[in-house]
Amino acid sequence: MHDPATEIAIFSTCPPSASVEPAVFRRRVVEVARWSERHGCRGILVYTDNSLLDPWLVAQLIVESTEALIPLVAIQPVYMHPYTVAKMITTFGALYERSIYLNMVAGGFTNDLRALADTTEHNRRYDRLLEYTTIIKRLLDGETVTFGGEFYRVERLRLAPPLDHALRPWIFVSASSPAGRAAARALDAVVVRYPTADDGTTVEPDGNDTMKGIRVGIVARSDDAEAWRVAHGYFPEDRQGQLAHALAMRTSDSLWHKQLSRAEPDTTPYWLTPFRNYKTFCPYLVGTYERVARELARQLRDGVNAFILDVPREEADLEHARIAFEHAATEVA
């Protein structure tokens, strides 16, 4: 496995399956995965929640439709035992010789968790996540695992077949709260944040050399007016979406969700209209290649080396984003 702290990695995001006909969704997943690979993405985020299709089967579709793109699968401990996660990863490795990366999710929509009879308090969910992910990592490292935690217990548990060392996953943790950051540090995980303003506070020192990431959408073009025309075409004002966002705020205990909602609507350089209209879950950078590149370069200088982009609407979005990243790399160099 490459050392994640020494390289820049760009990920796209898989379209969500909610409110989409299965056949249409399948075609869309294959299309977006192939765009992502064609334009140099290392991997692709696959969401999970109660309303979506199983992310492991979506990941299989992605793997079978591409040559090297790595699914970054969202993992919620409530859904499956840690042994099952490790078994899925080693099975993908055995069948496809492909890595699966893990995006560890501690929380979610409270209605989803309540339906699964999970009433664990916010910070305690990160304690659970730490135990859960520790077992997964030790199994994937080839250990025979005996673990007696508060949430999970296993006795001389071993993974078969063993995972090829080169296919061990990167672990991502969204970490907006102190509890999340502490769990990410303990797991030596990629710490993912949601930037809100050009104020130099996006990335805080974490006391280790783990990879740092941000979740952000990009609409970049050679002309500023054209970039904004495309952005407003993708995300027009939507009153129904604003009401859905307000409802989501009442049913989510996500700290980053609340932080973005409190941010100024059009804080430069981040555009929050898509988030506030419930069309996506991250802020956007919009403008010329140079304008977008300036903010990407600032993030690079602050130690960010993983970028999880939003779902592309068309292949050109990834092509233009790649140009902005090239400008940013030149600026930093």
C-alpha cells in the first residue's frame, strides 16, 4: 500500500440511488465511475444510509466496470459486524485484486438510527467506531484477534483468506467534533473536514502525520461568468429543497452539517446554495481555474492531500476540476 501521507489523492462521489429507477441508477454508476477513472481519480465515495442501495453491491458494480478505481465505501457500525467488513474487503481482494477503502461513519440521520434501535450518544458512537475499526484493521493485518471491548468482543478471530498486504485499505473518518478527531488520530485515519471559509482554520494540527482531506464540489471553467452559469444551472434556488434542508437539520446530529448550516450563505470562496437547497452535502468552489486553484493551493499548503469531490453532473466537470488541480499544483510548486 502507498503511504497516504506522501501523496495527493482525488476522489469523486457515486450518485445516490434514492428516487432513481434501478436500471437508470446502474447505468449512471457505471458512467460516473468510468469518467472518474478517465480523469485521474484514485477512487469514488459510495454513500450509505437507510434509503440507499447496499454500498457493497454498488462497489462491486464499480469494480467490475473499471480497471483500477477504488470504491471508498461508507461504513456505519450499526449495519454489520466488523468481521463482515473485513471479510468483504478480503473477498474483493481475492476475486478482483482490488482495494476497498473505508469511510467510517459514526452518526447519521437520527430517524435512521432510531429505526435500528440505536440510541447511542454522539461521543459514545466514536468510542464504538474506534473499537469497530480497530478490529477490522487488526484482522486485515493478518492477526489472530482477541478483543474485549465495551461494544465488541471477539475470541481468536482470524480472517480467511488473508488480505494481500498491498491491498490494505485507507481508513477515512469525518472529524468535525473533538470526539471524531480523537478517534481519527487513534486509528491513524484520513481526517476529512468540510471547509466553510478562507480563514486559515480549515485544517487544525492533529498531532500526527496522517492524511488530511476535505469534501468539496468544484465548478471551474476558463471564464468566471461561464462557471457561475453552469453552477446556477446545476443548482437553481429551490424552496422545496430549502424546506427539506430544514427538516434534515432537525433529524441529523452531524456537527459538520450544523456548522455548514450556520456559515454565511455565500462565504467566499465557498458557495453553500447547493447545500442549503438540499441538493448536496458539501460546499462548492466556483469560478475560473485560477480562482479555484488558489483555494486548492491554500488547502495543499495547510496539509490537505485528499479531496473528495461531489457527484459529477457530466464528464466535463471532472476534466475542468483536473485542470484546476493542475493549476494549484503549479502554484504550490
